[in-house]
Amino acid sequence: MDSLKKRPTTTRKLSTRQITAMGVMLAILIVLSFVPSINFGNLVQIGFGFMGTAFAGALFGPGYGAVLAVANDLITYFMNGTGFFFPGFTLTAGLGAWIYGRVLWRREKNWKNILLAVTLVTLICNIGLNSVWIKIMYDRAFAVFMPMRIYKNLISLPLNTVILMVIFNLDAVKRIIKKYEM
């Protein structure tokens, strides 16, 4: 019986403020998902959802950031009602938020950390996993779509890095992170 008393737990208890902040963050992620992307054919798109994903990971950590990204992916899919569901993209969304959280959570949001996070997400998620999912879905040779995807990511990597540097250096964002970071 003594072993059941005061057993250490590996999960963090969430306060009402933190749960509310996560709900607001999920709402922001959903809104950002509906901001139109710039599409180049049906294989390449440049969107703005990465901003919310990076912020969620940096604010709530890798675990909760990934949960928010997966919830956002599922909710926005069902809200859109277009296309067909492919779970690989949901996995990639969660992994991307996990990477942002792992690199940026409770760490200085300097250009080195932001560049590292964006580079890892670009290589592992965007060029890596998402290309595999496109190959599975459309059964096209990598040689057909990879050059365009690599080119797109070479353009978006510095852009995403600069955008996140600007966002994380805004005084309002710094105050939010200081107040709600878990």
C-alpha cells in the first residue's frame, strides 16, 4: 500500500490558465490553417501555418505542441471537407511541432535556434516525410516532384527563419511566452 502513496508522476499537471492558453492556441492554429497558401501545382504549396506550429511548440513544449498540431490537422480536415484524409500528413504535423518545441521551448529564441528548428523541420518533415506521403498518394517518381519541392524549401527556409525571428522578437510575443510558457 505504501508504494501507491505519493507516487511520482511523469506528466505535468496543467493549470486552468495553461489549458485555456492551449485552447486559444488551437483556435489560432485553426485560423492560420484557413489563410490561403500559395500553390504551385498540386504538389508544392507555401503556407503560413508554420508560424502557429512553431509558436505552439515554443510555448507549450514538444509534447503539448505536437498534440495541438495533430488536433489542428484533424479538426481542419473535417472542417474543410475536401480531399481525402492521409494520416501521414497528421504525423508530420505533430513531428514538426515536436521539433519546434524540442529546439525552442524554454530556450532563447535567437537566430541560431530558430534556424536550427526551421532547418530540421524543412529537411525531416517537408522534404523528407511529406515527399514520401506524396509518393504514396500520387504514385509518382521522386524525380518528377522532388526538384520543385527542394527549390520551394530552399526559398521558404530563409523566409520562415526571418519571419519567426521577427515574431519571436516582438515585445508582445515575448510577454506571452514569459507568462504562459509551461
